[in-house]
Amino acid sequence: MNAANTGSLVCVGVGMMLGAHLGPLARSHIEQAEVVFAAVSDALVERWLGGMNADVRSLQPFYAEGSSRMRTYRAMVRAMLAEVRAGRRVCGAFYGHPGVFAWVPHEAIRVARAEGFFARMEPGISAEDCLYADVGIDPGRVGCQHFEATQFMLYRRRIDTAAWLVLWQIGPAGDRTLTRSITGAAHREVLVEVLARDYPLEHEAIIYRAATLPIHRPRMERCRLVDLPGAQVSAEDTLAIPPCRALEIDKALAARLAVLDGAVR
């Protein structure tokens, strides 16, 4: 770090639920920053942040209808780095976890460090954490695979159907333009075709959305894969697909491990 560069950047996560998921270290960074850039779920959360810092600047106005999200994200990074370069202590407050499905924090930290500024990330409670708690998934029991929905559609992946499969951002599934927050039934039909390579169409999945207020309940709607194209989905929804087959032990390898463990008599 260049000692002459007095500006700094810390990106924190405010969690998914208003007021309930913010850790003390993240709160401290928000309170002590000279400028806070907020990329959060709604105006209510922005006002809540405003109670912790007098200079909270929303990143939402950077979004424009029909504009590429990547162009928007780059503009956000430029805005944050302009304040860092001006020598200010900058905090980026991001919805959920600042490093999960969030290009801006990673890129802003990368650029800041490359220019000699202090920059770091503090984790937050993500939608994944809420999914495990709400649906009752222990990823250590049979395993859990995570993919962004459009990436899952575009690239050939080797799927283990004995583990959970979690597809994030099913609302804009199949959007290659990076301009739409929601695609239609035709795009989800393509997603179902990809899933049908490994799963029966009658297999049941869960459309999930974490609660963002204590008075709300999470969305956990069960849906057959064949019915997914006609389901109502939002940009925040996730698809959690349980295993469709049991784990299959590799007997030969298990025997080798038994020898190594001295378990063979």
C-alpha cells in the first residue's frame, strides 16, 4: 500500500433481513466512513443506513432501462473509486454478502488495491445462508452444487443428481443481453430442457426467496420442473432442486480406505 494514498475502501454486507443481519464490524465501517455507497434492496434499507451515516449515496440511480448491467456496474465502480482517490474513507454497503453475485465490490477492491489504496471486504449473511436455514439443507450431508442460471444453461456442466442443485437468478434465466431483470416462459422452457438431461420432468423443486423484513416469510414454493415455465418468478428467486437419486458408494475405493484405516480384520 502506498502511504501517500490516504483513501480507503471497505465493502460490507448488510445481510438479507433489514436490521437483523448486520454484524458489529460492518456497522462500524458504515458509521466511521466519510462516504457510504449503498447497493441494497430498497429505499427503506437506504434510510436505515442513513441513520448510521450522514453521507449515504444510493447506487440504484445508475441503473437505466435497456442499459447493459455491465455498463452500470462499471459506472458504480468509477463513482466509488473517485471518492477513494480523493482521499476519503469509503464504505460500500451491499445487499446480502458483498462477494456473492456482486461484481462491483470485487472489481472496486481489485482496482483500489492495484492503485495502492487499502481495500478489503467484510462478509455478510447471503441468500445462500438463509436458504440453508429456511429449507433445512445441510450441504455437508449429500453435497450442494451452485450455479448462476444463465451460465448453467450456456455451458455444459457435469451434474451430480445425488446432491442438491441450486440455481441462482432464475428470474433473468437465459438473458444474454444483460439488460433484463426478468425473462419469460420461453426462456424457462429452455432451462427445463437443460435440467431434463439429468432430472425427471415430474421431479419437484423449490422456488425460494429469502425474507427481507422480520414480518415477512420466505418464499418456499414447491413446483414440478415441467411446471416451471408457467410459474411466477422474480429477479430475486432461486431454484433449489433436491437429489433425485441416492448416493452410490464406490465399493472398491471404500475397501482401499478400510485397509488404510486398519479396519480390515
